[in-house]
Amino acid sequence: MTNTKTTMLLDPSKFSGKVMQRQPLTGTLTEWVASAYQYAYTSIQDPENECNPAYIIYVENDNDIFLAMEYAVANDIGIAVRSGGHQYNAASSTAFNNIQIDLSGRESSQKENYLYKKVSIEDNNGDKYITIGCGVALGDISELLIQNGLFFPRGECATVHIGGHSNTGGMSPITPIFGAMIDHVVEFEFICSKYPDGTKTIRRPDLWIDDKEKGIPQQENDELFWAVLGGSPGNFGILTHLTIKCLKDADYPHTRGLKLAWPYSKEAVEAISQIVCEVSDNPELSAYASISAVVVGPEYFYPHRHPSAPLKSKGGMTLDDEMLKQYPELAGEDKFNYVGLGHGMIAVYGAFLNPTGNENYEEQLKQFEEVRDKFLKVPGCIPPKDFPIIKSIVKGIFNIAEWFEEKILGNKEKAAELDAFHKSLELDDIMYGEKYIPISQVLNNLSWDNPREYSLSYKKLSYMGNSRAMSKVNNQLSTLPIMKGVSKDNLRFSTWLANEIHSVVSSPDTYHGMYMAVQFGVIGGPGLVNPQSSGGGQVSYNSLSHRASNFWFDYDVFFNPEIEGCTENTQQYIDGIAHMVINNTINLFKDGKQQRVLLGPSFPLGEKPILDKYWSYFYDSEEQYNQLCQLKTKFDEKNVFTANLMCVGATKVKRMQPFLDHLMKDEELSK
């Protein structure tokens, strides 16, 4: 499908950066496919009509952005903005006659001096501020922050870039205490169509000054600060740099890190998820401890499972494999596909965040250690290279070293499997919560360097829940076939989750080509409800939704589309999970209203990625979404930054009809 409107050719010679004109999409990694590619490329239904712009401009400077905007206005087309391309629904991409702007610096001749990858730290009367270009990946700044003893809340995916992270909130493993990343932003540099004369500095409302050169009137300043930070996947304009007030390691001298790993087993999943739920249900405990868990690739643990040689016709490598190898900056140095070395795993990520510093922390730390010891009692926890360390930590409660020697080393086959798994882990990052580790280092250790669990297509579900009964008996679960035979006392989320995951793991023929990645844990707390308590701004300063949440739940299934029926089977399976969540069978939502993460999970049950239609899942109220739509019209009247249907108010833009026609086909969009 093509747009009937003819667009005048763009003159690449006017730009300082590289300009690429659309070429045919192929199943191989051509230069054009590599440029059009982003995280969602191999998972969206039709890349030709969702992820294939007329031009891709690797901008070198602000002038390149203004030139692209001028061209877009003259030709009534839209601009999609990509800082890293990690958005799960390709909301940072576009198609038809629209333009893709890329701020990653991937094609820049400036390399480390690329404008939008610059980072600096400044001291202002003892307060520390970091200014970061939107093309910087979270993992790029980790070492700098550690060296300076500084931190701020940020996500665990090291290859997520600052630009998109700020637009969707910036949730973090330390969010329960310190809020989201955007709660600590004090100003950002911004380009929008209302002000085509130059880049503007947008300041936090309480820090606004009458800046005649780069400022704007206070009301508009406050409106943009609110809308841009947390309000949409980046369609009010382009955030080029942002400044964050950092927190200091020294103010939290008793922090602990927790990063534990187990080989996959159904029993371990159930025990671990129950502990996580108990922490989430306890508002006092989750006010100073952050705990989450991830189950990745359990099917790898079963040698009898049919191997899914990904996309065999392409030499055993998927397009995602090829992309990550060709562009290692997207994959993380030396981290290529480290999951999937032959074993499924369960990991627990956590920290004691010491919110009170030196005051009254002892009892809090004691309760955190009790939680830690519960995890260490779960059989199979991988010990460090030095077994006595574990013995000193558990204090005789449970001797993992003895269990390891008795249950594993006595079984040569199991010992070989576990030894290989053990060697595949980044053991330097394993943390047992027994000693002080600065929060800056904890965040580094809790990051995922690999950009995706599997180099395959995926269906992703991502929810934020507000139930404080996740660890409790839930009689609704008795209606599920998978819970048949489960005693009344065990009708819990943890039992359901373990049974659900294992139903896939234990049925390799039925679920051939499907690979699991499930994450869940504590997300909310005093820092999210009131970021001022940890040095952040007021809740009203930005538009982040779902602040009353306390639990997050991601259920992802990766799949091999070359296996016959695998795409359809995966969709059917993920729809089943979504149905249980949406109907609140698993009791994730206290009030029954589903809450999704704006980062962009897959749309199940026949839904389409149209923000105007499904806004209620991502925002707190209709009033909030209407306000965002009004501000979109105010600051982007000609819809320069409306380039796909995950944009605020996109269905009201006439030139978006080809996108609607493509997505809806014969279905009628609800008016």
C-alpha cells in the first residue's frame, strides 16, 4: 500500500548528517533494512506499512532537525523520532511518505563527540547535575556515575536510550524509594514546531526563569514539561538533552544489592514468586526494599525439546542476530546472545535502599535480610566461586553448599549442566546482600546488557497492578483448567504462574518454537507516590500515570515465525494470558481497571496499536488524555510529529488514514 499524495524529493546535500532514501525491504540485512530496523521490526505484522519511512535522516545537529521539520510542513508529512528504537510497538518509527529522524549517532562521523551523545557532570553549591544527550544509552553512563558516586532512577535495560526513556517515564529497580527517572529531571532542551526559530530550554515549573534567549513563557514551559515527560512515546517534539539532579551514594551508606540465580525448575518459580508477592503486599517492607524476579528460557533446560534453529533459511541466524552482530553498540559489548547457552534460568533482582541513611536503618535492614534468607532457602541458588561466603551469609539457616554437593555433584549429568550454567553467568555481578554496595554499583549490576532475551519475534504483555493481595489465596483461580487439582490453600498467583510457565516447558511438541521471558516485582512505593520525599519534583510536574501501582508483571513470548503455525499458536497463547489479566482472574488490579506500561506492550485479543482508541489503558483519566491532546494541538498544530497511530490524537489527522486503513483493513474503527 502506498500513499496517493506525491511528496517532493528531499535534498540530502542540505543536511550535515547522512540521509537515506527508501529502498525495498528484504528478508536479508541490506543497508536500508539495517537503517529501518528497530526493536519491534521483526515482531510487527507488516514492516512495509509500519516501519519503512520515505527517508531516514541521521541528524548531526539541531539545524538538520529544523530542515527536516521545514520539509515536513511543506509536504504535510510526519516525523518519527528514534533515539534508540527500543519501543515495543515501533512507535518510534513510521512508513508511507513520512520521515524517520535518528539521534543515536550510529552513522555520525563525530563518533564519541556526536552532539546528542554528549554527557557532562556539573557541581552547583554541592548539588550534582548530569546533562545527557538523547542518543545516550543507559549503559553508557553507568561507569561515569559509579566513579562520581552518583545515581538516579533508570531502567534495567542497558541499551534503552535516554530520549525515549524520558518520554515514557523511566521506571527503575529503585523506583519504590526514589521514583521514576523523570521525577529528577530539572530541565531539557527541546525542539518543537511551535518554535521553529531555535532550541528551547524547558525548566521544571518551580525553577522557571525569564530567559529571553532560550526560554518560553512560564505557562507554556510548565505545559511542555508536564506533557513531554511521561505523556507519550515522543510526539510533542524532540527532546535533545536533559539535565537530572543526581542523588549521592554517600547519603545511603547501608545499601545492599541482591542478584541471585537458579537453574529453572517449576518449584523454584513458585517459591520465588511467592516471596516477591509477599514483599509487594507489604507496604512497610516495600517502602525500603525493591525486589523483582525474571524467568528466562526454561525450555532450554530440557535437552529433549526440539531445537528451533532460528530462521534456518538465513544460515541459522535471525535478522535480529545479524543486526546485533553487525552493530554491537545495540547489543552491548561482548554480550551477544548470552542467554540461551543451554539452560533456563530464574533470577532475583533487588536492593535494600536505605532511605533513612544512618538513622533507624537497623530494623529495616534486618527485615530485608530475612527476605534475602527466604530466597537463599530455595533449593538450587547458584553459589559464588567461594562456597564459604554463602555459609557466612545464611548463618546456618540453610547450607546451600551442602545441598549443592549432595543434590548436584552426586549426579554427574546434573553437575555438568549446572556447571555450564554457572559459567555462563556474570558472577562478578552476583550479589548476596551481605555487604554494603553503593546504589550506583547496584544499578549497574542489576542491568541487562543484552537488548532482548531471544533474537526472535515476540508478543509482549506489560502491566502495572495495584493489588495488595498478590500473595493471598485467590479463589477465582480455581476456574482455570491449569489449576485443576490444586488445593484451596494453594490458589495463589505464584502457583498459577509456575503452572502456566511449566505448561509450555513440559510440552515441547505443542509449543515448539516458543520461548518464555517473564518478569514481575515491586514497582511502587513512597518514592513513586511522592518523589519529593527522595529529592524529586512534585507529582504534578510530569504526566506519568499509574503512580498508585505497587506490582509490575511482564509476560513475553518469543517465537520462531519460520516454524509452521508458530505465529498463530503464539498469538493464541498470549491472548489467553491477556484474557486472564484483563478479566482480573489473577487479581492484579484492585479496582479491576487494567493498567499498561506506556513503553508499549503488544496489543492482544485483536486490538490494534491505536493510542486514541486504547488510551484508558495507559493514562489515569480521560481528563488527562484530553489535556495531552489539547497540548499536542497547541504545540504541534500541523502535526509535524504525528507519524504513526501511537501518537496522541493521531486518528484526527487526515493524512493518517493510510495507517488506519492498513491496521483496520475491513474492520470499522469505533468513532
